[in-house]
Amino acid sequence: MSTARKTFLETLGRPAFLISMPAAIPAERCRLASSREHLPQKMALIQFEAAKFYAVPLEDLIGRRRGPQPVSWARQVAVSLILELTGATTMECMAVFSGREHSAASHSRQVVREQVDAYPAMKADLDRLRARLLGLPEFHNSK
């Protein structure tokens, strides 16, 4: 990895393990859901970006505590996006959320779907976060 890219990622405040990811997914793996490569890093990146987007501590987002409503919403959105963008199973997804029950992933996806349908502002936020994630080099050429 080039020094310039590493420095750029460090200035973004990305966790150290994300810095070693390739700049782009190879062309034959242009769809995230079909690629299992770097799955844990992609899930962690979605968690990190969701925490930053909703201004909640990452530790609270991935922790066992239920937390206040903003943390719960950010967690539900992160779970929903992980399932949507990575093709991870519910078990794999919840393993990165302090080992919560995998049924929580289905519930999160349902809650996000209901809230997005009911509130246009929440849909706009979700679309912005999804666009931000898909614009990152780690998700290059997806969808």
C-alpha cells in the first residue's frame, strides 16, 4: 500500500486494521454480496461509518448494552447495511455486535424498513450513509 493512501486513511481516523485493505475490489468481484473476501473488515467499516454518521461512540454501537435510542437506531441501521451490502449471514453479522442473538439482525432489518417507509428523513439519512459507504475504496464498483 502506498504511503500516501495509508496517511490518508490514518487522517480519516479509520481503525488500524482497515488501513491494510486493498484500494479496490478486483473487477471479478465487483459485487460485494458475491465476495466473501475481507468480510470482517467490511463489517467493521460499516460499524465505524454508522457510528460516525450518527455521532455515537463505536463502543456503544457494538456493545452488549441496549443503550439510548440514538445508539439503538445507529446499531439497527449498521446491521441492516451489513446484511444488505456484504451478503453476511445473520450469525456472521451479529458476531461483530458482541455476539448478540442472530434473531436481532432480522428484527433490526424489519425496524429499519418500517421506519424508512414511515419517515422520509430517515430514508434520506439511510441513503446518504449507503452512498457514503459505496463511495469508499473498499466498496469500489459495488452495485
